[in-house]
Amino acid sequence: MAELSATLARITGDSGRSSFDPDDVRGPQACFVVASDACGQAVGCGALRPLDADIAELKRMYARPGTRGVGAAILSHLEIAAAGFGYRALRLETRLVNQRAVRFYERHGYRRIPNFGKYVGRPEAVCFEKRLSRAG
């Protein structure tokens, strides 16, 4: 988490810590995952928290630079988990300056939406959504 916060601060000028409460991912229909390499070293993470009964928000997505496929694997895992929880869509926010993240989400089927929640009226923020197929 510290590595993620430092990376975000370097890219965007904000660590993102104020936008994440660990209690948000401890409840039902929420989760936090950590990806590890063959040696058990953490190489990425991601979380989802409920926004409402049908929509979850992706939070704290990170893959250590130099790893390949870690971000996509975490994202896929969280999408499957979200569908299993019964969510119909996932939303997220990233900073417009973080073009690597913007391109990543676009490549994985996320579409830009009007900024939601606390991101409304914040031109530095860009929000995305992806519709999910329900599990079952």
C-alpha cells in the first residue's frame, strides 16, 4: 500500500490515501486482494467496495512496475468477484494525468462516464464504468 501511495503521489501529486478507508472493504460484498509472485512477494493489489446494491467501486488498483499481466489478473479477479456478489457494474476514478491507467481501463472495456460522487466537478478526475455479466 505504501508503494502504491508513493507511486500515485509521484504521478498525480496525491497519494490517494484520503480516498480509501480499509473498513470499506471489510464488509459483505467487498474485498481486497493481493497478488504475489512465486517467492511470495507482493506485486500488486486491488479492492472493491459497494457503492449501492448494483454497483461497486474499484479502489487501490496497483501492479508493481516491471511485472507483466499482474494488473490484468487483479482486474479480472475483481470483476469475477463483483459479478459473484451480484453487482451489475463496476466504477472507478483515476486522475486524467495518469494516462497509463486511463489506457489500461479503456483496453479492458471500461467506458468513460460523467464523474460520480465526490469526483463531480473535479476536472483532474476521470471516471469509468464497465457493465458486468451476473454470475450464476
